[in-house]
Amino acid sequence: MSQTLPSFAYSILSTFRYVGQTENVRNILLRNAIFSFFVVVVPALAPVLLLKELRLDASSLGLVFASMGVGSVLSAIFAIPWLRSRFSTGALMMIAQVTLAGVYLLMAMVHHCLYCLVPMALAGASWTLAASELWVIAQRAIPNSMRGRISALMMVLSQGAMTLGAIIWGLTAELAGTRLTLLTAAFLFLIAAILGAILLFRIFRNSDIIEDKAPSLSA
């Protein structure tokens, strides 16, 4: 027990040291956090839009979110394998993020429950596609000796970014209105997608750490 805490602390410090030394992994973690910050717009603002502005009841709200789940499942079973056989990872990420930005635009313009079903299904499909591609990119770049720790850090950063994003988007919707916030999120997400594509290009260009080539942790 006396050695557990120091060992745990060393493990955490070595993980942060590795991330600080490795540009590829640092870029992947940054892109994952940015994506999480923007994708949380869907669960954060959709209930506000549907319940307060469209005046839906609980069953209709459940139907809309069920369509999101259906889109996610169908995407994982049918769309993602087909797309991966035809497009690169960078192209898939761009497709997913542009689609999500388009979903935000559609959500800002809808005035009836039925018109929400298709955008939410697209949101579920795009979220699944982008999240799976980000995870694949990360696993290819992380060396075997650091895989568990970096994966855990990636999940922590993702959840933290979603928490921060939910707070910021919720406050913005309260101050500026839900529809204007959705339009703003769509515009910023497009910019983030372009910057993310540049980061992804750098990741693949400098992908010399795909195998277990971690910087020395004893340094």
C-alpha cells in the first residue's frame, strides 16, 4: 500500500511527460478535446430547443433521441465500413464534422418535430463516425507501452471538454437564444474542422511513432 501511491503518481507524471514530448499524440488529444467540446451541442441544446421552443412532450422528445440512436447504430453497421473502404481518415473526419455543422444549421431552422428526426439521425451517424475515427487514429499513434494510460487520458480530456462545452453552450443559449447559439456553433465547428484537418495532416506526415517508439520515460 505504501508503494501504490508513489507508483500511481509516477505513472501519471510519465504519461504527461510522454504527451509533452510527442507532438503527434498531443495533436490527437487536442483534436479529440475540440471535437468533444462541439459535439456536446447536441445533447446540451436539443432538449432546450425541442421542449421550450417546439413545445414537444416527453414521448416526442424520446422519439427524436431514439432517431439519433438509430442513426448511430445504422452508421456503425453499414455506413462506416463502406466509407472506410473508399475514403481516407482525414476525409471521413471532414465528412462527419461538416455533417454535424449542417445538423446544427438544420436544428436552428426547424419548427416541427418531424423535421427533427432526420437531422438527429444524421447527428448520431456523424458522431459515431468521427468518434470511431479519432479513436483509431489515437490507437495507431500510441505505442504499446503507453496505450492504456494515454487512452485513459484521452477519455478524461474528452469528458472534461464535454462538461466545459455543455456549460458554455448552455450559458450562451440562455443569453443569446438557442437558435443563434446553434448557428454560432455550426460556424465555429466548420472552422475547427478545417484546423483539425491541418492537424491530422501533420499527424500522418510525422507518424514515425506508430509502433513502440516512445521517448524514454526515464529522461
